[in-house]
Amino acid sequence: MYTANIRMKTALVSLSLMAAILAGCSKAPAPKAAPTEYQATGEILGLDPAAQTAKINAGEIDGWMEAMTMDFPIKDKQEFDKLRVGETIRAKVFVQGTDYWLAGITEVPAAKEPAANPK
């Protein structure tokens, strides 16, 4: 009986030490840094409703990337649903680590052609 008590105490101490070691090793993941915000302008070439992305021929996004055509996720479904192929937009590009997305999307009005000058 005495031997059983010692084994039980040894097992409890071992389990307690292991639990303490594991608790010390498991840190909560560091919170993600706030996203960096950039401004983009470009023409919508295509829309993918299933992925909720827009293929945009974007001009240079100062501080982030050169001009290129790429797919941009749009997290807000209401914003995505307003987009139309062929329109030119201005939007905020949010970048957080390897993730990026568009928000605050507005249509850029088409430039008005000058009125014909009658003679």
C-alpha cells in the first residue's frame, strides 16, 4: 500500500510538472498588425461572384506595387454587388501580411468629351 501511494504521488507530480511546462509553451498567437492602407485606381475587367474577387487593371499603387492586372478580393458583399465590368474605380487597398483586399470602392466618373464647336 505504501508503494502504491508513492507511485500515485509521483505520477501526480509528474503530470503537474508536464502541465505547467505545456502551459508555459503555449502562448496565444500574437495579434495581427493593423492593415496598411493604400489608394488604387483601375478598370474592372472581370468579376468572380463565387470568390468575390474583381480582376482589375490597376495603375501603380504607390508604396506597394507597380501597375498590373490582378484579382482583388472584396470582403464586403454589398460593395462587390455594386461593381460592373468596364467601370473605372477608386478604392482603398488594405494589406495585412500576405492578405490584401479592397474597400471604400467608388466609381470614377467618365471624362466628359468637349462639346462640338458649331461654326
